[in-house]
Amino acid sequence: MTIRAVEWNTDSIILLDQRLLPKKTEFITLRTIEDVWESIFELKVRGAPAIGITASYGLALWASQATFDSVDKFKKELSVKKDYLCSARPTAVNLFWALERLVSSIRNTDSIEQAQAQLVEEAIRIDLEDEEVCRQIGEHAWTLLKDGDTVLTHCNAGGIATAKYGTALSPFYLGKERGLSLRAFATETRPVLQGARLTAWELQNLGVDVTLITDNMVAHTMKTNSINAVIVGADRVAANGDTANKIGTFGIAIIAQALGVPFYVAAPLSTIDLSTKTGDDIKIEERHPDEIRRIQNELIAPTNIPVFNPAFDVTPSHLITGIITEKGVVKGNYEEALQALFT
Ligand code: MRU
């Protein structure tokens, strides 16, 4: 059975609390926009598309509870609440994309009741579309893979980071459906261990042959284990193809190039941001120092040791063999090819 990370429940949102995995599979109920903000900030929900979906439902939830005496006041406050949700995390562009889409969907609506209904409909549409988009990404990924291949992945770009299927993990789901086998190496992904806690758990549940390695084992593993490809997700792809993804991705791309292993980014169009020119323009989130000083709340370093904790890094496009989107695999001149996806 596939677990959905986020589900709309008419007057609330049901969320898989990803901080507790793999020890506990627990669902929480979000009843206010503040609950939604906190869940995104605290990584109860994470992964660019899942953040966008949750925020959309969060804005629709706020709207459904709001009472105003004019549609203009409603729209003004909607925009304030949109900015509030956008402040939860700065790097994953899906958050901004999804909320902008929601606000745009009611631009020409002049009744509050109608706007409330439309916002819920639009959030559901974003959720359902993401499922289909991720499936298509899996289809296109398979044009680059063959039965029996071994893929190394970083962080978690799986079903629980999206509506369903995932981006980087989508070919594993499609492979299972079709009786095609893919082996996986998952990096543990310090500091908060999305690889060890989430990808290892998700792929194991799917029945995939998955091996866990620590982040500093990537070069040796690639050299000694015939890795056919690296596939990672993305939080934001700039117009020139530079890609922000979980911290450590850049290093893996350098290693892949040094060892001649193809390095693919799997990303839906909702993660491609043509208004961000290059990777230098992407804001990189820095998180709490205790994520480094502690592992699962256990102190592993001096209490007050200074820490640098960027949550993401940017892989320059020249290290990326191809970007796997729902519309096909983009290679070569990223500037032109990415632009062409939107026209
Ligand atoms: O901090 P996280 O767990 O939200 O980071 C997630 C990633 O970096 C994923 O690779 C990315 O969001 C793509 S998820 C399909």
C-alpha cells in the first residue's frame, strides 16, 4: 500500500509526520495555517513538491475558515497569508509556485464563497497533477536505464516527498509495476538523515534491493560497485540548469563526473524556475546548529561548537548529464531546452 504524505480532509489536512520515520508511521491532523507553517518549517513534511502541496492545502484551509465582509479584504489577507507560508522555507521553489498558482486561480472571482471553493479545487488539482507528473518522470527515467541497473540516490525524492511515486525514486515504482529490477544505493544524508530514515525505509517497503551508505562513502562505492547512474531530486532548477538540492548533491556530482558515472536530476516543471537566472541567485536555507551538533536529539559534539548548516547546495549545470522532467529528458544547452519546455 502506498502511503500519501499529505491528504486533504475537508476541514483539515492529514500529514504523515516524517520526522518520526522509520520508527513510527504516524499521521497528524493540521487544523490551522499556523499548524501548516510549523509542519513545513519543522520538516514534518519535506521534499519540494510535498511542501508545495501542503502549503496549497494550508492556504485553502485558511480561506475556508475566513470571514470577511468584502472580497477585496479577503483577497488582501489571502496574499498576506501566502507570504506567511512562503516564509517557512526559502529554497524549494514549489512552495512559491503552488501558492502563486492558488492566488492566481481566484484573481477574477468576486464572491468569497466561490473563491473558497475554487482554492480547495486548485489545491486538489495541484496534488493530483503532481502524481501524474511524477509518473511521467519515471517513464522518462526508464529511457536512461535498463533492467538490473544500480542507481545511487541522495536524500529522499520519493513518494513521500511528492503526491505519489517521487521524482528520483519514480523509476523504482514503475520498475516494480513492470517486473523490471533496479538496485539502489542510498546515502544517509546528514544532518537529518532523509536517506537513512526515509529513502531506505521507502525503498525497502517497496521491495527494492537497497543498500545504505554514509555520505563519505560515495566515491568508494561508485568506484567499486558498478553504479550505472546517479539520480537525485531538486528543490530549484535555475534557467541555466544549475540545480539546488539537498546538501551533498554537488559533491556527488563532482565524484560522478570524475568516475564517468552519469548524473541525472529528476525534477517536475514546477521545480524549474526560469525567473532564477543561475544557481548564484538561489537562496540557500541555513538551519538550526543543533541539527549538526546532535543526531536524533543525541549530542555528538560540544554543546556550543560553532556550526555551518546549509540545507542545500547548488550543482552547476555542466556537471549534470540530464534533467528528467515529465516532458522528457533535457540535455545539452539547458538555457534553451528548459525554456522550450514552457513554450
Ligand atoms: O530538506 P528536504 O528534506 O526538504 O530536502 C529535500 C530534497 O532536497 C529533495 O531532493 C527535493 O526536495 C526533491 S523531492 C522530490
